[in-house]
Amino acid sequence: MKNAILTAKGLCKSFAQGGEQVHVLTQVELELFEGDFTVIMGASGSGKSTLLYSLSGMDRATAGEVIFKNRDITKLKEKELSMLRCKDFGFIFQQMHLVSNLSLFENVVVPGYLDKERTAQQVRDYADELLDKMGIKQVKEHLPSQVSGGEQQRCAIARAVINSPALLFADEPTGALNRKNTTEVLNLLSGLNSAGQSILMVTHDLRAALRANRILYLEDGSIIASLDLPPYSAEEEKSRETQVNAWLSSLHW
Ligand SMILES: Nc1ncnc2c1ncn2[C@@H]1O[C@H](COP(=O)(O)OP(=O)(O)OP(=O)(O)O)[C@@H](O)[C@H]1O
Ligand SMILES: [Mg+2]
């Protein structure tokens, strides 16, 4: 039996636009489990990013609950929420949002220093270990502008996991990468997941979605279908692709 790590109940998100309310999320019910690699798919504009932001406390839901560690995070004060985002959650985006005048190493350690339970030296040691694991230790003193897009994204992953988040959120993390870099980033995410990292990733890239052991499909503001898969293995990628493709076709993706 898997433990739930994050639960959304009746989650709604609306935006005011031209004097009208646009209802993007309408009563989303969802449960994420510890150790899972969950992917959210859906058409462009279906609200995938909005859902990710509402679940992770980056944006406030209009109504409903998001339960994490027995607390409804939609009710937290801004300061508590930013602490939670820093310590319990990690984030990766399509655009890496690295700080341009800090080296890769500094980009990774800075959020680590906010965790008062570790000494600065422990944070630096762990950053070195992560940069090594991401295969970018040799360029760690470079500025983001001095490395490739794939290297920047690998740095962003290291930064996202420096505080050992309970849950790693990723919004189209391979959206700006070429095929080779996409594979490398996906392999790193799969590796983190195999080591126990819980991941929630939004993507419309089928190759990225194949890494998940659970795919949720968002349409008309709520989750309308889900597909459970065995843990990813490269050898079974072809048959997995056929299965996921058939499922997506049945949803008219
Ligand atoms: N801040 C905002 N103000 C008004 N409308 C917004 C805002 N953010 C998102 N929306 C609208 O909500 C809808 C869902 O947007 P969202 O970015 O979540 O879609 P998505 O599924 O992530 O799309 P994509 O696959 O293209 O990234 C869109 O119609 C968008 O225009
Ligand atoms: Mg999006």
C-alpha cells in the first residue's frame, strides 16, 4: 500500500479576464503517492501548469484543499508557504531561471543555505556530489551563459533537489532541450525516482511521459483519466510507448 504524499480535494482555480471569470480548474480531485513518478498530460491550455502551481503553493487556488503532511497548504500564510516551497518542494521549469551572475555551483548552494539544519560545509559537499551526479562538476565555476541549455537544466535539477524535497515538481523540463539533452535530463529524473524521489511532472512530450509510473489526464478543468504503469525500464520502452499511445488516442489526445 502506497502512502499519499499530496492530496487535492475540490481544487478550483479561476482567473479574471476582461471582466469575466475564466474557470481553468473545476473540482480537481487527485492523490499523489510517495515514490511515484506521476505525469500530468492534457491539451495545451487545459490547465496543466495552473494545476502544478496550485498544488505546489506557487499560486493560490480559488477554492478547495491541498493536503500535504496533514496540513491544508492553501490556508498557510505567505511566510509559511515560502518556507514549505523551499524545504519540502523542489521545482524545475522549461526555462531554467538560473541566476545569471552566479556560477552553477553558487546557483545550487544558495537555496541550500536556507536550510538551517545543515552547516554551510555540508551544503557545499552535497552540492558537489549533486553536480557530479548531474555530470557538470567540471563546469561548476562557469556562469549559466557559459554552458549549454542541457547543462543549465542539469544544474537546475541539482538546485531543485539540494534540500532533499519530499516532492519534486517539474513543468515541461525538457521543453527547451534538443533530443540528446532531453534523454539526459529524463535519465537523471528517472535515476532520482529510482532512488526514491517522488516526482510530479507536466509534459506534452510522449517520451517524457513514458518515464512515469502513473499518468493523469487533464481535460475541462479536471482529471478525467489515469493510467498506471510499472516502473520505467529502457528495455521495455517500445511496448510502453504503444500502450501509452493507445491510451492517449482513446482520450483523443
Ligand atoms: N495568470 C493568468 N491570467 C489569466 N488567465 C490565465 C493565467 N494563467 C493561465 N491562464 C489561462 O488558463 C488556461 C490554462 O493555462 P495553463 O498555462 O495552465 O495551460 P497548460 O495546460 O499548461 O498549457 P501549455 O501546454 O500550453 O503549457 C489558459 O487558457 C490560460 O490562458
Ligand atoms: Mg503549461
